[in-house]
Amino acid sequence: MNGCWPTFADLAAAPLDAVKAVTDPLGYHVRGTWLHRIAEIVTDERNGQLPNTLEGLLALPGIGRYTAGAVLSFALQQDAPIVDTNVDRLVSRLFNLRVARPPAALRGKRLWALAAALIPPDHGYLFNQALMDFGAQICTPYKPICLFCPLRPHCQWWNPPARRWRDLLYGSCLTDIHLKC
Ligand code: SF4
């Protein structure tokens, strides 16, 4: 997008169809419309400046907590949490957030609070990347590599009493882990 419309004003002035011609092939077709609307708002109401706070970003169309976190962390280099499915799984296991089956809203609140609290000051960008990669490569959905996981001593999902929940949910996966590794 940078090459086509390097500024918010350029993007706002572009025909919506031209924007969607770029974004629609990426999937999730409403994305182009939101992007165009955001460019209009930022241009007309914010002097061309994207908000740099969570609240400001969440007020824009199509921006939820995840996207706001990604903008704050990756684009603006702030120590803001990002919870994607990989981070959700990793943090939920580490702190055993699912064990008492809390309401989704409460679990989500704890999840985001923990993801924020874990960030080492001034290292949010790298830490968030590492957390996502760790969840994708080590703490995987079905065969997490627990035996070789450096977080194992701290992991409530691995250690009793959470371990019995793990075995109930996934079976005794030790054999699978040995085979995998
Ligand atoms: S010990 Fe297993 S469940 Fe816990 S963080 Fe490591 S890979 Fe994930």
C-alpha cells in the first residue's frame, strides 16, 4: 500500500474501488473499506496523525484489541500486548487460565492483563514476536514440546495439579512428544 498511497491523505483521496482492488485479494473483503474510512478520519479529523493510544485506535472502524496491539507494538514500538491464538494458548497454559472454565470475558481480561504484565520494559516489540513464535513452534495446539520447554518449571499446565487436566484433555502425550522429538 505504501507504494500506491504513501500518506493517509493519499489513501483517503483514492477511489474506494482502487483500494479494494489491492486489499480484496488478501481476503476479508471489508478490510479495504475500513482502511479507506480510517484514512479519511485520520486526514479530516486528526491532521494526518494516527492515534498512538489504545483507546484512540479502538475508536477507529475495524480496529479491535489485537490490531490495536499490533499497531502500538510493531508500528509504534510501545510496550503493548498482542494476543493472537498462539499467545492465547501459551499464556493460558502457563497460568492455567482455562482450568476452572471461567466466563470468556473474564478469561479474556486476565489473558490481556497477563500478556501486558509479562512484557519486559522497552522490549515489547521483540517480546511479542518471541511469544507468538514460541506458541507457534513449541507450545503447539496438539503436541506441545513440553519435555524440552524452558518454561516447563513455571508452567502450571505441565505441573500438578494442572497436569491431570492436560492428560484428560490431550491424553498422556509423553509418547507423542518422544516420537516427535
Ligand atoms: S511446558 Fe508445555 S504447555 Fe507449558 S509452556 Fe512449555 S510447551 Fe507449553
